[in-house]
Amino acid sequence: MSSIKKKFAEKAVPVATEVKTLLKDYGEKEIGKVTIESMISGMKGLPILLTLTSKLDPQEGIRFRGYSIPELQEKLPKLSADDEPLPEGLFYLMLLDELPAMADVKELADDWKKRAVLPDYVKKVLDATPPDSAPMADFAIGIITLSNESEFVKAYNAGAGKKDYWDSTYEDVMNFLARLPLVAAYIYRKHYHKGNHIPADPNLDWSANLAHMMGYDNPEIYKLFRLYLTIHADHEGGNVSAHTTHLVGSALSNPFYSYAAGMLGLAGPLHGYANQEVIAWIQDMIKEIGTATPSKEQIHDFCEKTIAAGRVIPGYGHAVLRKTDPRFSAQQEFAAKYAKGDTFIQIVNDLYEVVPPILGSIGKIKNPWPNVDAYSGSLLMHYNIKEAPFYTVLFGVSRALGVLASLLWDRALGLNIERPSSFTLEGYKKKAGIE
Ligand code: HAX
């Protein structure tokens, strides 16, 4: 057994005991209020999930196992002092609740490199999708096809008991994270480079290898990918991609099915698809105004028109956050360092001045500030990765780190199938005391 797997097994035992004790001794304790509004308006704020890997504070933003993004940038292992953290290190932190040393990250990365093989049948399935299929559809298809190798399914069918589910899930998660960049790069090269694929470079880290296999070999792009794959990894348990992965996994569907389901949620315009929509929307703005350097007044008018048409401003607002997303700020800092003078990024920066007062003046919008998706596409555009329909796939590669670390904990804790209750409209009216 690898030392990381052994460490996980050792750490899981006391946490599982704590959870069991909590359930046994405090199972009846009430911890929140369920209102008709919370039930009908997307369960916002209902404390209904147990997620160990990260916590989202409305004012402060995300903390991964207690560490904010600037703290991760300082404390997680990096390849050089002015680099971004290695997302392999973030996965280690989320999984083991322990900051890794570089040697730990190397052990994990070496393990993934050994597992990084894309079976030929997956390539064939991906080759068979229509040339105009959506990259996110191909992503889900590729992931589901990979499930053919699921160790969890093999162990379950061979009669493994509940206390051992985590073991085969561990193998699935590690195999999967090792292979995911290969699936993503395969889809990218199929769609945008006539299927001219580039093999992995075993000397590169997880992030740089993805950039390399997509066809981008530049130290700055490698840094951007390390930042990108770190900041998108997790956003506690209630967001659509994380919750879906957990929900589907709660039925003991294998990790591939569970994560594929989560990705189909990420593909929605109100979630991860927003990262491509921001780009399409700014391109429409440039086209309509007739200049790549619109004034703030012109940007303002275009935003007003978007709202008047009953559309949302993509990249703004959030179901939990009530301030600028620190993931937005981390990317803005990166752009200030490496992408000075980029006119497209200037529009993104101008939007940050223009949009919040407009959204704030509408009254009903709880958070007028930008989220992660407002910035990410413009940085990719800066490095000539212009294929916006692919951007949500990149988001998905990163999101796998958090949701699969969580799924592994779900198995180790032996969490039960999720099954909340629902009411008919009559039922709600009765609860409200309406005759
Ligand atoms: N532009 C215009 N209207 C907006 C808005 C925006 N950016 N954000 C919220 N609103 C509207 C809502 O549509 C809602 O209108 P109705 O009452 O008419 O239905 C109202 O304001 C109240 O919404 P809210 O309570 O503030 O926000 P929600 O929790 O319902 O929704 C969303 C949060 C992120 C979905 C929302 O802000 C939105 O649609 N933003 C634009 C799309 C986007 O950027 N999505 C990515 C979010 C981050 C993420 O998950 N990334 O993956």
C-alpha cells in the first residue's frame, strides 16, 4: 500500500468514529431553520451537507481545509518561489487535512504518472462523437467510458463490504485524476487540432502536462494552469457540481458516474458554463459597439441592454458569496503581472467598475460582485487558447480534485444514501396554514 493510501486509512478511522459519535449522541439536535423560502428558492443556506475538504464564507470566500487562496499561494509546494502552487499539493491537503512537503507532492505526482494511460477504447469512443459535439458532452462521455475500468465496481461485484468501499474508491480516484488531463487534452486536440494528438511529457507536472498536451508550451502558461487548476478545485459541498457528485455517489454509483453527473451540472450557464458565456458576451459587446476598446460608458450601456433583455450578466453574482470572489482577485493579480496592455482583459477590468453599481441598483440581486468565471476566460484568451466552448472542461478537470477527495471521504465515513423529503404545493400551503 502506498504511504499516501496508508495515511488516508489511518486518518479516516478517527474521523469516522467522530462522525458516528456525533450522530449517536447529537443526532436529534436542530442546527438550522427550514423556511418555505429556503425550500422553494434552491435550498440556499440550508445546512444539510457534511463536507470536509473546504468551507465557503460569504464575506471572505473559500478556505480549503482552513487555508485561503493567498495562504495556499504562500504555503503549498511550488516549483520556484515566483510560481503558483501545484494543485497536486492542494489535493493532498484536501484529502489528508495536512499541508504537504514537496516530497509528498512528488510521491503523489509520481503515482499519478504511473497510472496515466488513456485506454484505446476511450479514444475510439471520443473519435466517434460528431465534430460539432459540445466539449462538455464529450467530457462526460469520456469519463463514463473510463468507468469500464472501475475498481470499485469490480470490488463491489466481488462482494466487498461497506467498510472496504473506500479502498477500491481510492484506486478509482487516483486512476481517474491521473487520466483526466489525458481525456481533456484528447477532446481539445480532436476538436481544434484535427485530432493531431500530443503525448504526455513525463517530466512535467499535472498542470503543465495538460497545457503541453493541448499544445501550449510556455512557462507562463504552465503557471497559469497551476493557478487555474488550484483555484477551481472546490467550493464546499452545496454547489451544483459538488453536490451532484456527492448525491449520485450516495447511491453507490461508481466515482466515474458520480463525477460525470457533476460535470453535466457544471455545464449549466448558471454554473461553470458561465466561463465561456462571459467571453461570448464580451465578444458580442465588441461587435455591437464596433471597437475592441469600448469606453466605460459604452460598456455601461451594453450591460443595461443585457439586463433589459431579461438576461443575466455572466460572471457576476453568487448564491453564497457576498463580496468579490477571491478566485477573481487571484486571477486579476496574475493578469496585472503577466498580461499588461491586453485590451480584452482591460474590458474585464472595466466591467469590474461598471457592473456592481448597476446590479446593486436593481435591488433584488444579493451579490453584485464578480465570481471566478468573470476572469478565467480572458486569461486563457491572452495566451491564445481561444476556444471558449472548451473552458468548462478545464474548470471540470480542476473541480475533480475537490469533489473526488470528498467522495473518497464519503466512502470512508460510510455516509448513507441521500433522500430529502419533498412536498406538493398543497403540502406547502398546509404548512403555511393556508386553507
Ligand atoms: N445579472 C442579472 N441578474 C442577476 C444576476 C446577474 N449577474 N445575478 C442574480 N441575478 C438575479 C437572479 O436571476 C434573480 O432574479 P429573479 O428573482 O428574477 O429570479 C435575482 O437576481 C436574485 O438572485 P440571487 O439570489 O442574487 O442569486 P441566485 O443565488 O439565485 O443565483 C447565480 C446565483 C450565480 C446563479 C446568479 O448570480 C447568476 O445567474 N449569475 C450569472 C451567471 C454566473 O456567473 N454563474 C456562475 C456563478 C459561479 C459559479 O458557480 N461558477 O461556476
